[in-house]
Amino acid sequence: MEAASTIRVTTLLENTACRAGLCAAHGLSLYIGTPRRKILFDMGPNEDFIANAEALGVDLAAVDLAILSHGHYDHGGGLAAFCRVNAHAPVYIHKDAFRAYYALEEGRAPRYIGLPRGLEDFRDRFVLTEGETVIDDELTLFSEPPAVFDAMSASAGLREQVGEDYPLDPFRHEQDLLIRAAGKTAVVAGCAHRGVVNILAAAKAYLGEDPDALFGGFHLFELRQGDPTADALIDATGKALLPGKTVYYTGHCTGAYAYERLSAILGERLRPLTGGSVAEI
């Protein structure tokens, strides 16, 4: 795939696919092109993003750098596979991404959802991040956006193991990407566990204005349809995202019900991410 003259985002892997012959799986992987950079953002739960990249004409060996949004398997399960097909690109990972993360589900034992074991062989490729990391004048990583909007209840079942306890995961390990390129701006999130409204507010603080686009999951899929508390959170999210100009491309952990409800508020400014889709801003 030739260099982009804009910010171009290709969805390599998502829960769904928009054409036959592409793999779909619970996870996310995005290929981002700017005039200067070829970026892989997340690697899905397994190696399927590699086959999809080949089918879509994306040369993963030519990627300049990779970014892992947070330490969950559905975004970093393919990390080792990427390091094998690309021998040079640094991988930017938050320093807390390697901790033990679990999902608690009623009536079941805690389920491990952290990164795969055995990544030590690739440690020399990892750039460990914390807080703000300025990669260059196009790319900035940031984590722990200010909590101007209460969104963590949507991730209440996600925990961090500390000794024998499983306290709520505060998602210190989650990081988001801010892109300034080709006269445009974009924010890229993985699951937005810290809250898409908070991430957008942090991006606006960096830029001094709304970004042109935001890509990523909103982690609302575990909210139950018809639950008044869940509906209130989804609606409040949509209303908080409504002011300004930002266009939202979302999928993966947003969920079909939340997407439909958000779409009623945001209209054409809400657009789907699906495997094989390409967006240019």
C-alpha cells in the first residue's frame, strides 16, 4: 500500500468484516498511514490480522512503529506474531501493560485476559511508556485522561490481580494516540476504558480544538439492553460527544445496541469500524 497523503486508517481486524475472505475476531487492529509514517495500532487476539493485511495489500514488514493500546489479549494477542513478521519497528507499550488482568463473571472463576505469556523474547523491541510520550511532531501518546465524565462502570467486571485480590482495574495501562498530520488531527483509542468522553477532552486540551476524527472502541457492549442505568450512560455519552465537529469511527467493544443508541444522537458523525474498511480524513 502506497504512502498516504492524508491520515488513512485501515481496519485490519475487528469483530466483523465488510467483505468475504477476511477473518473476524473479538479484537482490534488498525493500520494507520500518514505522509511520513506507517503505524500498526493493536494486533488483535491472534495472527488473523496478518492474513487480513496481506489480503488488503498492507505490508506489515514496512511498518515504522507499532503501538499497543492496553494490556488485554484482544489487542495484544498478535504482538509476538507482528514482531516475527517485522524485525525492526519499535513497539510502544505502557509499562503497566504486562500486569495480570482478569475478567470477573458471575458464577465463574476469574478469567485471565492479559497479554500472552512468553513475550520476553521481544523485550528489546518494546519502548515502555508512561503519561505523555511525544514520538515526533506527528504522534503523541497519552494516558490517564482527566475524569470529567464517569464511564468506568462500563468496565466494572475488569480487574487487576494484586496478590490474592482482584480490585477494579484503574486502567493505568491504557494509552491513546494523538495524530497531527496532513493538516488534520485524529485520536486513536483501543477500548476507551477510561471513557471516550474523557479521552476526547484530553485530546482537545492538547490541540486547543476538537480533533477531526476519533477511532476506537467505546467499551459499552457489556451494558444490558433495557437496563435504565445502562441506557442513561449510553445516552449521556452520546450527548457529551455531540458538540463540536469530531467524527467518530467505532466498533469492537462498543456493541451493536450501544452503537444503535448512539447513532440516534450523533447521526452521520458516528460511523462503523469493520474489518477491511478504510477511512481517510
